[in-house]
Amino acid sequence: MVPFLQKVFDYGTSRWIKNSYLLPENPFYENRAVLLTPKQFLGYLPSINPEDFFDFCYDVHNVELRDEFGIEVKKGVQKKTNNINYKYSKRLG
């Protein structure tokens, strides 16, 4: 058993009270406790896949992403390349 110390505020006396509990020891980590939780309190933990994450970023942080990503792209683009793409796009449009 591993001792677990917790402080609780007592509103009646307006003081912190130290409580000590003995928790079962974690078999994988020495001197670390396992917190046992009743199954009724456990639930599905939502997760997000990469596609939904990028959709969220695009929808919520669109302007910020454009500004920050645009700065990085501009650093790597040479002026000569930029002019060639501009001339090529003028011919197509």
C-alpha cells in the first residue's frame, strides 16, 4: 500500500486539514499508487482523427493559419520563381 496525502479545506474552521489514505501499489511503477475508479464513472473518451482536426483548424483558425503559413511559404519562395508562376497563370486565365 502507498500512502496518499491530501489537503482538504474545512470551511467551519477556515483551515486546511491533512488527510492520509492508503492506496494499492502500482505493479508497474515502484512507490506509485493506483487509483481505483468505479466502472459507472468511466465513460467514452472522445478522440479526434487528423482529418477532423485539420477541418477544425481551418474552420476556427483560418485567418491565423493563413497568416502564419503564408509567412513560412514566402520565406522559401524566390522572387524569380514567383514571377514565372505569375506569368504562367496569366496565360492560363
